[in-house]
Amino acid sequence: ILNVEQSPQSLHVQEGDSTNFTCSFPSSNFYALHWYRWETAKSPEALFVMTLNGDEKKKGRISATLNTKEGYSYLYIKGSQPEDSATYLCAFIVGGATNKLIFGTGTLLAVQP
Amino acid sequence: SQTIHQWPATLVQPVGSPLSLECTVEGTSNPNLYWYRQAAGRGLQLLFYSVGIGQISSEVPQNLSASRPQDRQFILSSKKLLLSDSGFYLCAWTPTGSSYEQYFGPGTRLTVT
């Protein structure tokens, strides 16, 4: 059974703090890893799709790194703002033509003004 | 541009009643289509996926079924709902071929009473 784990489960930070989360995934048969930002009652918003070992991607104050050999990815948020409050999901692609995603349980981030 | 629709947005149904949730995608052809569910206190779980009309694969044994009567239409159904069917249901699509990206609909909040 493929398992994707995220830590911490939740995180409370003050506005302006920088923070990071971890996603662990199976290191064999790797195709791609997704990071999504998910606000309650909305559809998950794609942040990054990462495919190559050593990938680093950035979108504004949010960045992510990927290590496929050891099976982990980090998501960083620099200078957190209240609007960053959301659940951050990572998802591992099970390969082939199906593109099925196996999701972690997410990290719930709450940024206090 | 491509868009994905889901309806209804919210639904409250009694135990034992039938269910039909609909998902349609616009602006693309022959997408892979997916149904995910988030049950209370749990992560997103893949329920069904489809790589073409009439082709449905089930990921977990459950009380639900899926159908794809048209290329861009994906329906989630149940003949008799259980309390455990409550949750947030998300439809998603991926372009056929090389893309790893997956796009989500707005979701349906189902409460079984």
C-alpha cells in the first residue's frame, strides 16, 4: 500500500513568520509529486508539480524542494500572511496513463495577524 | 480555456436515499476523470477514475458507483446512502497524455442524516 505522510498535522504561526512542512512518499517508481493549497469548501489550488530529483520551484513567497532518492519534499512559506491560512496537501502520482493521485492528510496552517 | 463543474454544491440526504453527483468538464476532450472524497477527519481518497467513456476503475470497495456516459461527464451514484458516505466530494480531470497536472472542481458537500 502506497503511503504519503505529511508533518506537522497542523501549525499555528504569527504573521511574518517563515515556516515549512514535510511530505514523505515512496522513493521507488517515482513519477511526480504535487503540492496543493486547499481552503475549506473550495477546490484545491495547484501550487507545484515536481518531477526531477533536486527540483526547486518558487511561486511568490512559497517554494518547494524535492528529493526523490530519499522520498521527501519540503514546502516553505516565507513571511507568512493571514491569507496563507489553508491546508497544504501533497500528492504522489501513481504512474502510467492513469495519473492517479495518492494524497497525504495535509498540514493545516493558521497564520495569526 | 478548460473549466470543471460540479453540482450540487451541497446536499443533505437521509440514510437509504439514492445519490447522484454530476461532474462535467469543458474545453478539452478525452480527459482522465476522477472522483475523490474527504471524509470527516481524513485525507482525500481516490474513489474512482476513468480513462474513457464507459471505462471506470474503482479504487476502494464501497457503497458508491461511477459512470461516464459521455466524454466529459462523470457521475457518482449510490442506490442507498449510508451515514459513512458523508463527506466532501471532489471531481478532477487530467489531460490525456503527458501532463501530470490535475485540476479539481469546486466540490460537493454531502451530509447523510
